[in-house]
Amino acid sequence: MKISTVDELPKFSDWPAILLGIRPQPTIEQSPNLLEKFKQNPGSRLEDVDRWAAGAATNTLASVDQHIVEMTPEESHEAYIAFIESALVPRLPATALVEIGRGYGSVILGLARKAAFQDIPYFVADSTPTAPELAGLIAKEEGIRLTTGSANLSSHPVTDLEIPDGALVYTAYAAHHVETLSDEFIEGIKALKPETVVHIEPVYEHCDPSTLLGLLRQRYIEACQYNRNLSTILHHHERLGSLEIIQESRPGFGPNPLLAASVIAWKPRG
């Protein structure tokens, strides 16, 4: 790892040139079929799937607090899991650990290896049919008991999983895919009767317009049609008395420096 600067971004990504109007915005690339690849490679483990998902990049830039840092994909992913762990551990104990959102379970399966999360039920729900299946297959290979299900961040409740009351529910780079979150997002999570909810998400309202990096982050979120009201809607519901925000921190880590995640934690009220 080595400290880098925002000036180095164009060496690792076309997005600075795209945001400046120098290059056209690319079409969405097809994601690799990780489920099929896993089935075709018996004995594969979580690290194998993480490596397939990372692609061919040898080095990448990540955002760490106020710094841009050059890392290998493996170092970036380890730092990402550690960042999420640091956001969730203060919210323990809980009756279960529940991930709502997108992906093949890389985060929750990585957390399941950590000492702080032993002897707790694990649940993961996703909006696609293939991701929960892949998460279940990886968990079986890893010897981890994981319950999988479907998720919809606009439904009530947000998942069909039968989760025990008092769980620790989190989203990680999931809510940001919904351009405008509605009241159903809050009420759908509250319907699960969690003890605490933690969002590890890019937060548009946290982008600092007084810095070049902050402006690039704002424009990147706008160009990709990512979420722009997570903090706003949570504060709105806090004023209504339906929840209490117990933590709100500015961007702390991002595998993509233009999409760094903040941490917002809240408890249901009312």
C-alpha cells in the first residue's frame, strides 16, 4: 500500500475524464456469472469468488479517511471488510446478523470468520435470484450456517426472511442503488423489529462541495443515478419520532474513491 492523490485517479479509472466531459459515459458492462463459475469449479472457497469478482486488476485506488491509497484488490477487500466490522461491532450483542441488499454474501461470510460474530445466526437477502443461491453454496463450502432469502428495499418488510426480533440489520453498498428512497424503505426495515440498523453506504449529502474530490463524488453519484437522499430521509423520520440516529460519520472507506462509504446507525422508535 502507498499513499496516492486525487491526481492519480485517471491512471486507474476513466471516470474523471467522463465526469469532465472528455470521454463518453460507458455502457454498463455485463458482470461475470459467478454462480456458474462456482458450480464449474468444485471446492472453490470465498476467496476464489472474491478474486473472480475483482477481475484482472493488479492494483487499485481506495479511499481511506481523507487519503487516496494505492492497494492490491486483496488489500482493498480486506480493508473493506475491516471497515464494516468496525461499524458493526459496537452494535453487538444482537440476536442475529442480517445483511439486506446486493451481492453474493462476501461481506457477511467474511464477518462470520471474525471472533466478534461467532455464535450468532447469519441471514442474507438479495434482490436477485442468483446471489442468495451463490451465498448459500459458498457458506456450505465454508461450513457456515447461513439463511438466505430475497430482498426488495421498497417492500414491507424488505425481506421474506424470518428474522428474530432484536437483530443487527445492515446494508453495505446496497441502498445507494435506489436513486430516491421512500418512506417504505424505513418502514420495511422497521417491520423486521431490529435492535439496531447500520448503513455502510455512499451518502450524497456527505460529499464535500468545497473539495475537488467531494465535487467528483457528487457528480459521479449523479451520473450513475445512485441514491441522493439516504441521510435526508433518515433525518426526516427522526424528526417524526419513528427512529433515533445514534451515529452519523463522514466517508471512511471506499474501494472506489469516488464512491466512499459513510456510516449511519439508527434505532427504531414509535
